[in-house]
Amino acid sequence: MTATGTGLTYQWYRGTKPDTSIPLGTASTQATGDLTATTSYWVRVYGSDPCPDVDSNTATVTVNDLPVITVQPASTTLCSGSGTTLSVTATGTGLTYQWYQGTHPDASIPLGTASTQVTGNLTATTSYWVRVYGSDPCPDADSNTATVTVNDPPVITVQPASTTLCSGSGTTLSVTATGTGLTYQWYRGLSGNTGDPISGATSSSYATGTLTDTTSYWVRVYGTDPCPDVDSNTATVTVNDPPVITVQPASTTLCSGSGTTLSVTATGTGLTYQWYRGTKPDTSIPLGTASTQATGNLTATTSYWVRVYGSDPCPDADSNTATVTVNDPPVITVQPASTTLCSGSGTTLLVTATGTGLTYQWYQGTHPNTSIPLGTATTQATGNLTATTSYWVRVYGSDPCPDADSSTATVTINDPPVITVQPASTTLCSGSGTTLSVTATGTGLTYQWYRGLSGNTGDPISGAISSSYATGTLSATTSYWVRVYGTDPCPDVDSSTATVTVNPLPEVTFTPDPLSPVCVTVPPFALSGGSPTGGVYSGPGVSDGNFDPAAAGAGTHTLIYTYTDVNECTNSDQSHITVDAAPSLPVITNIADNNACAYGITITFTAGSPATRHDLYVDTVLAKEGVTSPHVHTPSDALSHTYVVRAVNGTCSADSAPYAFSDLNDFTGSPVLDSITDLSACQTSGIQITYTKAGNPSAKHYLYKDSVEVPGELGDSPVTYLPGDNAPHTYFIQARKGSCSGNSNSLSATDVNNTPSPVITEILLTECPSKTVRLSTASGKSDYQWDRWIGDAWVPIDGATTYYYDIVTPCAYTYRVTYRDNGCLGSSTGHAASTLCDGPSAMGDGLAPASGGAGGDLAAFSKSGVWDEVTQTIAVTYDITRCPSVRAAILTGNLTGLNNFDGYDTCALSNGGNGGSTSFNSAGQSNVWYSILWVDAAGVAGHPGFGRSAGAVEERTWQTGGLCGTTDLGSYLTCP
């Protein structure tokens, strides 16, 4: 250890501080010597007095034990597919392990890190060793190599096979196996039963020798220890007995249509059978596979034989041929037929049969009654019969076939139909009917009724097929008859005609329908409205032609009027009448004021019953229908009134006792503000207010403007009020009496009737050379009109009736606009505006004179030209009244070029004002031109040229700029 200080000395101790029981050396270092156990040390350092001592920390020398293997991993032997666990035992400190597969010191295949190592299932011999690690710095310890030797167990790859032999033969059994050092032992019996070992049978195969009984065998295969033995499956050698027929199938004889069962008896093992139709050895028609064979019903002689199969490998055994001889039985192919005759006639019965040696015997009666034999032929005559009679025949064949009996043939004898009572004619009233009937005798009678005369079958009545027929309700005379059908072959018989004569019913009406409702309290009154007269009224409450509402009772009743004519035909009509129940008297139980500042009373009453509604009457005048209790009523004044509640039920009513009451509250009611109008047009002079006063005549009325009361009571309507400004205000009227008040509706009004002063603003829409200026004023007004100042007057511009006007013609004018605002019309001051460009622009868009045509506007003035095709004269006019500042003149001539216009002094133009006109002849000329030269107040000059060249009329326009000077086509001049 290292320390600092003056005059240092040291004392070491073994143990932990401050244990001083084992002192050691006195140097700054201390040797421990060889240690076998962990030991602690510390040192005390002394300085020169009076300095205190200082103790070091405890230093521990830890001693670890070396790893030493005390039990090595052991080698062992296994059978392939099994495994083991290797282990090592060692001593030492902090041991850890690392196993390796291979022989020491091969560490290429590391395994587990425990003291034991599981090999897993092994299929080959494998070596292992382990390295044991101790705590540092102790060296490792390696184990010896442990070898796990692996042997292959015996495995049977091919089992001894079972087989089958026929008695008296033998076979050889064998087994195939893999493994180490294999040996074998064969046994008789089931696998695992070692009770019958076969002496000397110690190889992989065994010959059984000759066998007569089924025998089982197995073999045990032995491997090298420690691998277990393996037993084979049981191989059974089955020994079968061959088939031997002991009883042959027997021949026999049958009647055609019947069959038999053939049989064979045989011995042997696992017998099976196969029958064949035909003679042995014909196998073309196989049949059943049992020891017996049913032939089925046979119609011809047939042969059969059977082959008996034993279990393989034994040979088959064939039987003898058995023949089944077949005879034909008697068969009736046509039975004697039943028939029906009319009484007094007869027939002949016939039977047809097939078979061998047939004979016949007929009998009268039903089968099998043989008490009355008849003939022995195939036919039998009945003779004339009057009663139904039955017959049958027995047909005999040759033995062993049975006889054949026919079915019973019945000759049915029917009686013909005979009418004993004809249907009778009768007379009816329209709307009623009758039942017609016929009486007849005969067998199995049926009926069909017809409308019309007897024998006419054109109108059969559907469903009328009994001896009687109900006609149903008739309205016209109708004839009927019936055909009576007997049972075939007896003929039908027709009845005579029965006529049902039908008299019409009288026409009876009972109007009106329904009758007017009546109250149950109305006295009895005579009924009327039944036609023809002389009939009888009936129904609830009707007596001697009078109707008593009280007797009928409340409700809706059906009344009937019945009339009978001279033919005793009766008809009736009905009407309905409603009798309303009288309600009980309603009772006004109380009338009370509602509150201090409202007209209104609450009427409480007890309702009458029954009642569809209750009505309120005030001073005998209906105030409201359909009231319910309690009902709030608002009187028109504060006076006393008499109130009555009437219960109404249809035509019945009942009034309560009158109840007098006064609504003495101070409520004023609400006035009505009818209208507010200006007093005069287009000046500030006040408004006129028309109103209707509130219901209380003593109430006072006050005007409110914008919810602020205008001082002073209002006089009678109408009243005049001066608002003092032109702003809009909202007005209402309040009626007051005492502390109660009521407000009218509100109306808004503005006293703005001042003449408006429009202002014109100017906006440039498009610039030169085609300049457009928009003049505009305030929008949202009405009756707009734009005017130009022309001469000494304002001239309206056609169509300029919106809040703006666009100037598109190249002129300079003064404009004004007028419009109406709040009903007052005002106009702006004059506004000078021009669309003339400062620079040159193409002026004019007029059309050239054409055949029969005229030109259009040009340079803010109009022009026109007409060319006469006959005289070829061009007449030209122009009008500059719309632009009075423009001066113009017409130049004409038979000009050969445009340059002829050069040098014309536009400043000398003097024929302005109202325009001008001229004409000239262009006959024979191929290039004729004329031009209107003009100059406006700004000095801008131009001329449109019109010409006819080679028969075509065209137009060209030129313009020069400047104040005055001569024109120069294609260039521009500025006059000084």
C-alpha cells in the first residue's frame, strides 16, 4: 500500500478491519504465502506524534479451487434410433461445462453446457467429450472420450405372405429383414405364439409340405443385443375343398305363363353358382348366382344348367341340363261385353280365347254362379228381354292348365221416358217469378229446360237440369219447355210449351229522398210525395199517412210508400227522414271579468245533451257558433248585455236562461292605423294620418314616431303631422284610458317629396378611332329620359330611357337626363359631351347607293342615294340637322379618278344647315364618283366617296384632319 506523512510506520493484520488479533509484518508490503482459502488483510499506518493513525481498507484475497474430473463420461452401446444421456462429475470453484461431439480434443462441434449431455436418437456410432471450466485463474479440465456404439435393429422389410391352396398341395413361406447378425425361428400358430416351434426351421424361408387343412405360420427374427427381436405377421395358408355336385337340377313341365325354381346341391369350400339358359356348355345367356334359379313365367320350353365354382385354386363343376316343358293355358282375349237395351229387345254375347283344346260353357247369372247353364259355343243369344240379366262363360284348356272364367256381362234393360204431367202456364207481376215442373216416368231420367216454343232448342237454360225450374225474377212474358232424357238407347220426349205471362209493375216514387230533418218535438204531420196517389205509407212513427217524430224517436228512419194496381201488381219506393233529439237546456253558471285592462268576460256554462254544438247569443244576436265552456268573449263596449247559450242538435235547440252582465274594465281596445300619405306632391309639407279609434269611446289617442310619443292628444281622423325632416319614420297610435292602453299596427312613411337633382357623370368606354362615351346618373329611380340640346330646345333621344346613355355617333352635343324619385320628377343641368376623336378616324359607315336602295348614317348626319337603272341617274341627298355644326357640300361628276378631289377647299364649304341634294347621269361611264365633303366644328374634314365602276356600285371613305385647308387623299393636313 502507499501512504504519505511524516515518520511513517506500518502494522499489517490478517482479518477484516478493525480486527487486530493476528498481527503480521511492519513494512509497507505484506506477502501472503501460499493460500488454500480466501483470506482478508488490512494495515494501520502510524505517523509522528501527535498525528493520529490511519487504517487502510480491508483487502480480501479470494482463493478458487481447481476443476478436477472425478467421474469420466462413460462409453455405451445403443440400438439405432435410440439415445442416451452422458454425464461428468467434477470438483472445483465456479464450474461450467462445454460438451463436444467427436474425439478429444476435437472442438469443431460444440454441444450443451450442462454437466449432462443428451445424445438424441442415434443411427451411427458417435464420440463425445466435455471440457470443465473453473473460476479464473484456474486452468480447464478435459474429460476422456466416451464412445456411443450404435447397432442396427432387425427390421422385416418383406413379411411372409398368406396364400390359398387346394387340398393336397403345399407352398414355401419366406421373410426378408435387415439388421446386424440376424437369425430366424419359424412357428405354427398366430404371431407371438411360441407354443409350436418348427424344428430346424431356422432360415429366412420355410417349405410347408402337403396340406389338407388351413394352417398359420410366423417367424421371429433375432438381431444383436441390445436390439430387440422382431416378430413377423401371421401368414395363413388357406386350404380349400374342391366343388362336387351331389344333386343335379331336375327337368319339369309347366303351364305357359307360370314358372318354377330349379336347384342344385354341391359340396366344397366357398361355393358360388352361375346359372345359364340353354344346354350345357352354352354360356351365352347367364342368369342368377344362387344355388336355386327361378325361371320366371315361361311361354316356351326352355333348358337350364349351372356351373358351381369353388374357392381358388380349385377347379369348377358343371351340372347336367334341366329342361322345363311349357304348355299354353286358355286365355280370354275378348270378354263378353255388357250392353244396354230398351225393354223388349235382345242381343248376342261373344267370347274370344286362345289356348290348346279349348271348350266353352255359358251360364246365366253373375260369375261364379253355375246354376243355369246355357250353350257351349263361343256365342250366346239372349232372346228378347224385359229385365236386366247377367251372363258369363267358362273356357276349358288342356291339363295341367287351369280353366279361364270370363267376367260377367250384364244386359241392362231400361224403361223409356213418358211425361205424365206437363209444365203449366201461369201469370205473374213483373219482378216476381215462378217454378215450372214436369212429371215423367222412365229409367235414369234427366232434364233440360229451354226458353221458347216446344222443340226449339235455340235457347237452353244453363243449369236447368232438374224436373222443376225456378224462373227467377221476370220482367217480360216468356215461354218454356223441357226435354226429358231417358237412359240410352231409349228415345227422349219433349214437353208442351208453358207460357209465363208477365204484367208490368206500377211506377211508384216517393220524393224527396231524403226528407228534411225534423226535431223530435215537431207535432205529427201528413206525409206526401208518394205517386201514384192512393198508396199506403209505412215505417217507424207512421200512422194513417201521418208521421209522428216523437213516436219514431231520434235517429234516421226509412219510410216506404206502397201502391197496388188493377193487375194486383205492387211496387214501392222509400225515403229517409232524420229525427233530431232535443237537447237538454244548457245553464250559464257564471260570467266573470277577465282582468283590469282587457275587454273580455269568461262565460261558464253547463252543456245541453245531446248537442252537436253550442252557440253564444248577445242581446238575441248570434255572437259566435261552436263555443265550449269556459268561453272568453270580448264585448265591443263596457255596457250591460244579456247573454244566452243555445244548445243545437240538428234541427233541435234549447236556450239557457238569459244572463245579464257588464264588462266595466277600463280596456280601450286597439286603434287601427289605416294609412299615412303625403299632403302635396314634391315639396316638404307634412303627412296626413288616417286612423280608426279604439272601441272604448272615452279612450284618448296619441301618436308615436319611432317609438317616441309625439306630445299632445290626437284629434279626430284624419290628422296632419309635420315630421320636420325627409327621413323615413315608423308610426303607431296608442289608445289610453286610465292605466289601460292599446297600440295600433305600425306604418312607415317618409316625407321626402322634394324635386330630385340628377347629376351626370361621363365614362370613356372605348377610345379612338372608334370612341364611345357613357353618360350615367343615379340608378334605382324611374321614368328616365335622356335629351340633346338642338337649336334652342331639348330634344328627347329615342330609346334612351335607362339610367345611362352611350354616345356612339361622332358628334358633340349638350345632354341632360330626367328621372322620377319618390314620385317627383327632376332634371340635371346641361352636360357637354363629344365622341369626336383628336386624331384621324374612318368616318361614316353608310351603304353605297344600290339598285333601288338607299344609304345609311354617315358622320352623325344622314345621307341617301338612288341609282336608276333605266336612266342611269344617281340622285343624292344628305341631312345634317342632327349635327348643325357640320358644313358640307356635294361634289359630282364623271370622274376618272379619286385624285380629281384634290385641292378642294373644305374651309369654303357653306351649304350646311338643313343639308342638300343633287343628281347626275352616269350613263356610258365605267367609273363614276360623287362625294359629300364635310367639316365639323373641330375642323375635322372628310368625305365619303360613292361610285359605279364597270357596273358595280361601291363605297369608299376617306378623312383628313385639321381645321381648314384642301383635301389631300391619303394624307392629313393641319390648317394654320
